[in-house]
Amino acid sequence: MLKKLFPAGHLLGFTASILLTLVALSVVKFDLSRQIGLAILIVTAFLQAAVQLFLFMHIGESSDKKTLYTNVIYAVLIALIIIFGSAFVMVWGYQIP
């Protein structure tokens, strides 16, 4: 009975989130090179998003998984368009004639 009430998934998610945050902070603490630091930050960001989606937002527990995954993919695509669009504008600039 008590095992059923204990939030093991939430505890695992919280621990994973703390560890991923510490790994991301280690990039600053150990003054890693730009390429290595960026790679570590990108990987930890995607892992952190996965932990949040699956362990805290219960994305895999719904009966309508197709719609949920479609919405997640759509959100990721929109986020990537915004990120790369912003980077494009900041790198190459846009000047109004």
C-alpha cells in the first residue's frame, strides 16, 4: 500500500533534473572549450526536456498518444524555427532599406 503512494517516478525525475543541471553548470565551472561546452549544454537540454515531458507531464500515460506526440513534435519544430531564425537574423542581420 505504501509503495503505491510513494512517488518514485517524481523522485527519479527530480534527481535526474538536479544531476543534469549540475552537469550543465560544470561547463561554466571547469571553463570548457566552446565546442565541448555547447555540445554538453545541448545534450543536457534535450535530456532535461525529455525528463520533464515523460516523468512530470506524464506524456506517455494518455490513451491518445498519437495526438500528444504530434503536438510535441509540432512544438519542437516551432521552437527550432524560432531558434534558428533568431540566430540567422543575429548572424547575418537584416537591414531595412
